Amino acid sequence: MKKINLNYKLANTALIMLIIFLMYQARGLWNGIFDKLFSIFIPSLIAFTFAYALYPYTQYLRKNGIPKAVSIFIILILFFGIFILVGAFAIPLLVSQLGNLFNGIITFIKEISIQYDIDFGPLQSTLTETFNEILKNSGKYISNGAISFVSTGLGFIGTFVIVISMGIYLLVDMDKIRAFIKSSCKKKSKKTYNYVKALDNAMKGYLSGFTKIVIISVFEYTIAFLIIGHPDAVLLGFLAALGNLIPYFGGIITNLIALITAFVVGPSLFIKALIVFAVLSLLDSYVINPFVYGKSTELEPIVVIFAIFAGGILFGVLGVIISIPIALILVTTYKFYKDDISDKLTELKEDTI
């Protein structure tokens, strides 16, 4: 009897593909399970991210001779102090400028419609109703004393308190957590430890750079548009800061809004805004971003764009926000294991021939 040689690697690959196919067919069931797990996991992830992001700043203070407890207290006071100041002073100012911004966009559409005989009637009506609703709700929140967390439900407040409490607890114990992960990785293998270390360095570089870029963007755009006399300078500064959550697209949207509102005011301001657009784009792309980030986020533009679209399709707004960190993790992982992946693919190719 002729002995049958079974290619176990090929059989395992086929089995994995079959399992993936069956899971896809039962995706309705899995989606429900994943939604529940997602709801449970997300608060913990946010809390850990909060602690992980603040940890380097506490470390900086500790290296300068400040005790651990005092360092954590100072960083928390600064964080929540900034949060409260933005809520108490910046938000009312931004809401007051939203009216000018929305009116400017509607006026811009009207002028384009008249000048080029284009019917924007339905769009104009929809925008007007939407903007009025936003302003109405914003005014209601401000009159109640900034954004009212109570109106969003006790469930949200409870989750928020739990997340912050968990984040503070993790921040206090971050030394122990990092030591445990370091010890566990070293026991597993040196390569695993080096991989986790590479991820840690990449994420610390990204978070540190992102924080600096957000602060720089607020002052950079606000001052630039104040200099040229733009009526929505403060709003544009905060929009630019938020735009950093969506690389490329966030900055473009902010500058387009600046150009549209400047066009409504007059040709002179429009030309000045166009110059500011060009100068700030070059300054951000070739000076500020490379200087702040350095080589901590070596992501190609095509990777960033694909990550943003994929994150948006899969998880909506949250997916867009977390798309860049996830892309950075994937790219770092690929670069670290690139040789191993190449060897495995070569072996698989040889076995199938």
C-alpha cells in the first residue's frame, strides 16, 4: 500500500481558513458577543490609556527629585485644572463664535449660489436647521453651567467616575505594572521583551508628540488668525488642535473653514487667510511635526489615510481616533518581526511547491 504524505502546514492553513469562514457565517452571533465584550473592555482600556499617557510626566518630575505621590498629585491637578479651565472659559467663547462660523458658511453658500446660478436650496435649508439646532442645544448647555453631564444620564457619569478612579489607581501602580510586564516578557524570551519595549517606545513617542502638537496648534493657529484679523480665530485654534486626531484631513478641514469664513468677510481677509493656510501647512509639515515627533511615528501617508478610512468604517468616530495608534502598533510589529515573517512565508512557499 502506498503511504500518503500529508502536508500538515497546508492542512492547518486550510483548517484555519475553514474556522474563519464558519465564524464569518455566524457573524450575527459574534457581533452581539463582541459588542458586549467591547462595552466592558473599553472603560478599562480608556483608564489604562489615561494612566499610560500621564505616567511619563510623573516620571519626569520624579527624576527631578519630586516624590512619587507629590508628582502624581501635581500632574493630576494640572490635567483636571486644564480640563476645568477649558470648560469654564474656552467653551462659552467657542459657542459664541459658532454662530459667526455657521452664518459665514451659509452666507458663503448663498453667494456662490447667486454668483454661479447654482441651486443650493435644499442644502442651505438643511444646514440652517442643523446649525440652529446645534446653537440651541449649545446655548442650553452653557446656560446650565457649561456642558451638563447630568443631562447625559447617570450611567455616563458613573462610567466616567469609574474610568477616572481606575485610571488614577493604575497611574499609582504603573511602576508595578511595568515591572510585572517586563519580568513576564523576559521569562518568556528576550525577543518578546525587546518587542514589548519597541512598542512602548513607539507609543510613548506618539503620545508625547501628540500632546505637544495639540498645545502648539492651539497657540499657533489662534495667534496666526488673530494677526490677520479673522473673527473666528479662537475657534479655529481649537479646531486645529482637535484636527490632530485626524492627520491630514483635520488640518485641511480647519483651513477650509477659515477660508470660507474669511471669504464672507471680504477679499482682503480671504487672501490673508490663504497665505496663512500655505505658511502654516508648510510649517507644520516640514518644521513642527518632524521636530516634535522625530522618528517616533514613521508612518507613510498612504498608511495613515488607509488607517483612518478603515477605522471609520469599522468603529465610526472612535475608530478614526484610535486608527493612528493601532496603525503604529501594527507597523512597529511588522518591522520588528519582518525577518521572521519573511522566513515563514519562504518555508510555506517551499512546502507548497
